[in-house]
Amino acid sequence: MEKQKEILKLYHDNHDKQIEEVFQVDLNIPIHKFQTQKQFTVLHFACLHNNTKLIEITLTYCRDSNLLNQNQMIEFINLQNKDGLTPLHMASFKGNLEIIKLLLQFGANSDIKNITGLSVLHMSVQGDHIKTCLFWINQNIPIDILDNNHQTPLICASFLGSQLMVNFLIPWGAKLNVQTKDKGQTALHMATQQGHSRIVRKLLIKGIDRKIKDKSGKTALDLAIESRFESIQTMIENKMGIAERFGLRQPDSKVEKNYKSMIIYLSLYCSSFLITILFTLPKLESFQAWYISSFSITLLLTWILVKRNPGFVPCSNKTLMDLLDGYQVDQICPDCSDVKPPRSRHCEICQKCVNKYDHHCPWLSNCVGEKNQYVFITFLFTLILSIVLQIVVQCQILNLKEQQNDVELNYVLQWITFFYTMIFGCLFILPVMFLFTVQIYNLIKGQTTYERYLEKQGINRNQSRKASEEQQLKQIKSSTSIETNESEFKFTLKTQKKPLLKETELIV
């Protein structure tokens, strides 16, 4: 009994060197039988300490001392505490792949769930370890594996406020609209209730059903209104502002690439040109060359901008696991599964990362970025010039005196042309001039439109790149003796001021 207390105390205090010395002296210590009142074994302690060396010492000692046969070793590694957590759960929570692989090598079972149904994938999500999650998914752990309350890893991450985890789980194939068993809440309900606005926006952009009601009949919008989260309420209502209408910011909904806006623009532009050529320009020979040239150049630049690569980031042909080994998580695009260069951004409409991303132009159905920014500025200039010339042409025709017998059909057609082209010109001239001014100002400032928008909104881009482990995990150590037969480690994941769901509380 005294030996057991001594060994547990050494594991509790993470004294791997002293433990190694004890094992060298005595090869008959039954450490596989040592447990606290909460049924934590020495392996549980070693995993909680994230001590790979201590795991190796323990497993090697059990193997070399002939205390256990192979079946007994497997049973020892998979022992569960009172909460049903195995050492593998602990290692997954800590995100130590080296320990995880070592435990698997000695027979750890990754299919075991704790008493509330938490899997090793759930534990990795709660520990906010992207790489460990990817490892388990590659080991064929279902990405939508359910606990006893039907909570998926995505629901847990949304509750915790782990934006990076949500960003990766969705492209990996996580289902968006799964509902919990007790309250019938989706990931959107969870994120809304906790006030995680960025996660709410990500879920909406990826297409989660915002109309789903929980078992109390409330949608996520109802929860946002109740909690007075005005920004989240606006997102769920999908109100379109200036930034969304000009393509500086994607609407708070899933948008697929289409050519509707471009077809509308080209139809109006080309039709106004044709009727001007037919019914107005024949009487104004001095404007013909200028007008036709500006239209032709604008049309050519439109075709180039639609077809040209705006600066899509090339594929590195490396696996995501290799990238996670060599780069920080925030340097990798979850959707493209590739490295994100500085000043690049993933376009949710084009579904690609764009170098020096400026904005996605709905009228061209393409992004404006590093490779087409100057072409875009030239296009805006020629478009302004052609619209101005069109307005001038229509104003000039009003000054021409018509012959009395020539007034019938031509007179009517000229007035139809006048009103049609003037309406088109007035609709487009101010927005296009605004965009042109913005682009020139961007060149002077050395920034993109997107960067200036973020700056104006006061968004700190580095916030999303901080590791969330420190925000979500608090480790409390007390000085109570091991004689109480209870370990004094207490881990409680927290998000803001609220603890994580009861079943995720780890008490050793």
C-alpha cells in the first residue's frame, strides 16, 4: 500500500527521473494495478502531464519486467477511470501525437468512448488540436461521430468558440445541420447562444440551415434576439450592406459562382451601345471614333478580367499532415488545404485563395487580385470614359434641329435611345467612379480594398491566428496529499465565463 502511494505520488508530481530510478532497482512493482479512488492509473497521469518519456518508461517497464502478457498489457492501456476516460482520451485532449502513436503501438483502442459517449476525436476537438483531429479522421474515426447527446465534434467546437477548429471541420466534411438529442440544437444554435459571432458567420457562409428550430421552437435568430447579440442577429437576418453589395464582403449566406450580374451588366452595356450606334451616332460623326474605341477597349478588358487568373495561389501538392508539420495552423487555408501566403485570402465564391486579394467583383464573376489589379483599374477608366461619352452624345443630339418631315419614326427612336442610355449611364456612372477612386487610393496607400475594409472595421486579423488552447484550458493544481486517494488535477475547459458541457469536464 505504501509502495502504491509512493509511485502514484511520483507520477502525480511528474518525476520521471525518480520513477526510472525506482524501476531500475525493483522489477516487480505491479504498477498496472495502481489506481486512485477515481480509477486513474499511472498512464492517465503521464498523459495528463504530456510526458512522452514517462509513457515510454512505463510501457517499457511493463513489457520488460514480464509482469504482463500481451493481453494484460492491452487491458492495462485501455483501463477507464470513473468518467470512462482512457489514457488515449487524455493524450488526445493534450494533442500529443507522439504519445498517441506510442499507445496505439502497444494496443490502445481508439474506439472506446467515455460514459457520456465522448470519443478520442471529441477530446482532440476540445483540446483544440487540429493536427490530432486530422490524425484521427485519417484513422477512420467518423468526423460526425456522436456522443450520447448526439453532439458532433463540430457542435462541440462551435460551443467552445474554437474558430480554427470549425474552419477545418467543415471542409473535412462535417455535417452542418445535426441536432443535439436533449435540446435539438445545431452548431448554429450553440455558437449563437455563446456569442461566437465569427463562428456564426462561418456556419452561415457554409450553408447551415438558419431556420432549424430546437425542441423549444426557437431558431438561432430567436436566441440572438433574446441575448441581444445585435451583430449576430444582423448576420442571421442576412442584411445586405454597402460592403456586401460591392463585393467587398461576402453576404452572410452561401454564395455559389454565377454569371447573372455579369450578364445583366453586359446586356445593358451592349444594348445601349447598339441603339446609340443605330439611332444617334449617324448624326454625330465627330464622336463616332471615340465612342466606338472606348466601347471596344472596355469590352476587351471585360473579357480579359473574366477569363484571367486574378492570382490564385498555386497548389503545393503536399498533404495537409505534412503542411501541419511544417507550418503554423493559421498559415494554412482550411478550404484549400494549402499554405496561405501573406496578404492572400480564400474567396468563398471562387473557392480558391487569391494573392493580394482585393475583392470579388460580381459584375465580372471573378476576383480582383495580384495579377489583374492594374487591368481592373484600366477597365474602370475606360468604362467611365465610354459612359461619359454616351451621355455627352445623347445630350448633343438634343441640340440638333430635325426636319419637319423627318420627325416621325426617327424622332421617337432617338428619344427612346436617349432615355434608355441615360438611365443606364446614371445607374452605373457613380458606382464605377467610386470604385475607380477607391482603387487609385489603394495604389497610393499600398493596400487592398479588403485590407482597408478590415482596418476600418477595427478587426485585428491576428486574433484569429492565436492558438485558443490557452483561452480554453485552465489547469488548477492543489497541494493536497496523495493520501486522500484522489488526484488533485482538475481540468475544466472554459469558454468565456461559462464551463464546457458537463460531460467534457475532466476531474482526476
